[in-house]
Amino acid sequence: MSGTEPVTLVVRGATVVNADWQGRADVFVSGETVAALAAPGTPVPGGAGAAEIDASGLLVLPGGVDPHCHVGFTSGDYTSLDDYRQCTTAAVFGGTTTIVDFAIPRPGERPADAARKQRDKAARGVCDSALHGCVVEWDDTTADQLAEMSAAGVRTVKMFTTYRGESMADEDTILRTMKTLRDLGGMVVIHCEADHIVSDTQTRCAAEGRIGAGHMAATRPELAETASVAEILAIAESVGAPVYFVHQSTAEAVELVAAARRRGVRAYTEAVAHHLVLDDSVYAGEHPERFVCCPPLRPRAAVEALGRHLFTGEVSTIGSDHCCYDTAQKEERHHDVRVMPNGLPGVETRLPVVFSEYVVGHGLEPTRFVELTAANPARANGIYPRKGAVLPGSDADIALWDPGARWRVRAEELHMATDYTPYEGRELTGRPVTVLVRGRVVVRDGVLVDGTPRGRHVPSGPIPARL
Ligand SMILES: [Zn+2]
């Protein structure tokens, strides 16, 4: 401890879990940051004045960092239903204390303007946020805009190889954006599904009358994902730029990225919670539209193969791909997946679902859980160790986690701006009980005690050479 700042809060009696270490320690907080990890029972220097939380039997996790979260996102004819306040409130209930949103420009909008507008919303959050920009088309102002965004702390840029006519970028644009970001310490984060394969498949499905939500899995084949990943990896390798693949849904796609990484390419895999837990059998159920997302849910064997890569180290991060539509929006045009809204609500359930399924269910080490859900997402966004760690100097964003709590997921007890959850009725083990944001208790024993919007945009520094 430096001794200059008074300790304002001590969390005692817990097991601290960081990405590289776990053990018994008391956590001393000074104002908004962690001052020290101390041996259990260490007295507070200077004596009284610090609040104490007895966290016996709990885990102290760094608050989750959700690297993939769409807030109030407009795509096609639909806008998802939350704003920063609602999304971050749901996030903290689920143990996540930093979200990373996207600034996707509307047609004709400059990417730098979209980023500035979205960044200004951070102040409405209950917790902090970082931001991905987005480039769709390259013109002679794009390089300057990327430099402007980077200087403002937006260094990761989303791109798409699908959604033609909306957010899809061509290969020249992707290559130029990668090169420019490489020199700015930034990184392209990319949604890979080969649009020509997807649109041809969809046309064929539609001609056969199989284009409703129940046929979702067939309309966006695994091949489309692997083909696009291979192409984008080749571009990254050719120009020596880092690249991060969002929501990889198949082991084959993950393995392409891992092989490139072994050749020295700075290539990373994000998996999202729903691809790690749910499978395509839901499309044969009563409400297939509630599970329509891109890429779609895959067969059980593919889910298990993807899940195994959490253990091999090949998956770098776990996000939610949170997109908060409600059942009315999902149902309205469920007969045609080409025009209905894609995406699942998940910012609140990401950590508990993955903890229950993989830490409790399959023996994933808690340290690896923290690496996948907090530390690596922070590293991939250039905000580590300010976020994603409980270390001296880190923001005091902490989830006190009860690893043995058994509970059942009920949409009506969640806080996302929707009326359903894809995990309805699922029994889980483990959940956050008390959550701190920059040293303040915002959720105590499962109750929101401080919903004041104090969010900040956390500017991304250069993306590290390795995660
Ligand atoms: Zn997404």
C-alpha cells in the first residue's frame, strides 16, 4: 500500500480469483481503485474509517468485461430495446462491470461521428463502458477518421463480411482498415459469415418454403463461417495486422484461428455464451424465433466441440453478443429469418450461465473463467489491468460471487429490457451476490442499492502484442 490514500473499504474473508492466480486475501480499496491485496486479517493502516464487507465463503472476481454488447442497436427495421442505463443495470446484476458496445454508423454517417455519439452515452451507465467503432466503406477520409477515433480511445473496429447493403464491407475495405489500425495500435474485430454462401443458401431455403425461424440453422451454414474466417485470416497474415473474430460458433473456425496464431498471426477467438450452452434443437421447439441469432445455434456435437476449446486455450474471450429484442419483435416476422431481428438478450446471464455450465459442470478452473470473461476481454480492448483484474491500481470493480448458490433463471426476475430469456427455467449453480463499481457497492445481496449513472467511457490503449 502506498499509504498516501486512505483505505475506504475492505473486503474480508474471500478467495480472490484473478486470471493468473487465486488465493485467500483481503482486498483493500481506496476510493475508486484497489489499493492492495493483503494477508487475511491484516489491520487497516491508520485504523478505523474503512467500511468492511464480510465475504467469507465467496469468491472475489474482477467484475466481468463483456466484449460484445449491443445497446439500443438498430439493424434492418428493428432497434433493440435497452439504453445504457438499462443495459448496465442488467450487467451489474449479472456480475459484469464493463460493457463494450458498438458504434455502427447509419447509412451516410461518418464512423467517427457514430463513435463520438455512442461514446457520449457512457455517462448514462451504472458501470463503465468501452466502445468498438465500425467501418463499412472506405473513402479518402477513413484513415483520418480512424486516427481521430483512436486518439479518442476507440481502437477496435467492427467489420462484417455479411449483411450486404447494410454493414457488410468488401475485402479491400477490410484490408485497408486492418493496415491503418495496425499502425495505430488498434485491431479489427470481425463478424465472419461469407455473404454469398449465406444469401444463396437462404434463396434456396426460401424456394423450398423453409425460411421461417424453425429453419434458422439451415439458412446460415457452418461452411459460410469457416470460408470467411479463412479469407480474413489470409488478409491479416498478409498485412501483419491483428484480428479478433467475434462469436465463433464452430470448432473448425476456432481451429483455423489457432493454427494462424501458431504461425505468428495475432488472431483471436471470441465465443459467446449462447453458442457454448444452447444447441439447434430449440429451433424445433415452440418458440424458435426467440433463438434466432447470427451465426445460429449449432448441433449439440458442435457445441461440445466448441466448449472443449475453452480448456485447450484456443478460445480467447467469452462475450454475450447481447441484443435486447422482446418476444413481440421476435414474433412479428418469424416466418422469414431474412427480415426478422437477430440476436439474444444475454448481458446479465453471460457469467452465471458459463460459470454453471463450465466451472461447476465441467471443472473449468476459476482462474481460466476469469481470464475468458474479464481479463482477456479487457486485454483485447486495451483496458487491462484497469479493468479485468483485482490488482493494486485496478478500478475497484468487483463481483462477490457465491459459487454454490443454486437458482433457476426466470425472465421476470432478470433486469434486461425484454420479456424473455433463452435460458428460461434452467437451473444454475453460482451467481454474484454483491457487486462493486469503482469502489461503490451498487448491488448488495442481490438488490440494487445504487443505480446512479456514473458511467465513464474507458479509452482503449494500444492492443497488446499477445492476450
Ligand atoms: Zn454482435
